[in-house]
Amino acid sequence: MSPHTTGIVQSLIDMYRKEDPKMATTLEEINRKIKKEALEEATVDELLKKLTIDDRLKGLPVEDRLKGLPAEERLRGLSAEEIEAYLRVIRKDNPQGK
């Protein structure tokens, strides 16, 4: 920012500070306040667009991540051998299917 622009901004800050003593006084504080207000006004869809898949899933237990997925989706990526091995474990632990 040029010295001229900085001076203008500082003059505006000084002017508004007289009206609102709680007003942000540095450019960093102003920037933080603007970002905070933007986040508060953003829609859920706008916020989600900024998050990575990993960020969206943080803190969610595996059970919650799998809810609503059909069995075919949940098993995708597993080999037939892995599925069969898991079924053997389940049957061994619960031989009556309860």
C-alpha cells in the first residue's frame, strides 16, 4: 500500500474511531473483522466450497461417514477375499447370526 493510501485509510480510521471507540484500529484488525463478517454471512454451500474433503470429514466417526451408504458402496474397494475373511470373523463371533 502506498504512503498516500495508508494516510487516507488512517484518516478514515481516526474519523470513525471517534464515532465507535470499539472499532478496529489497524489494517490487520480491519481485515480480520471483514473476514469474520463474511464468514458469518456466508451460506453453508459457500463455506463447504472452501473446505477440502479431509477437512469436511475431520471429527466424524467412521459410522457417521458410512451412514446412508448402500452395502455395495461400503464394500467398494475391498477384494472378495477381504470380504469373505470379514464374514468368517463375524460368523465365528456370532455363529447363530444374532
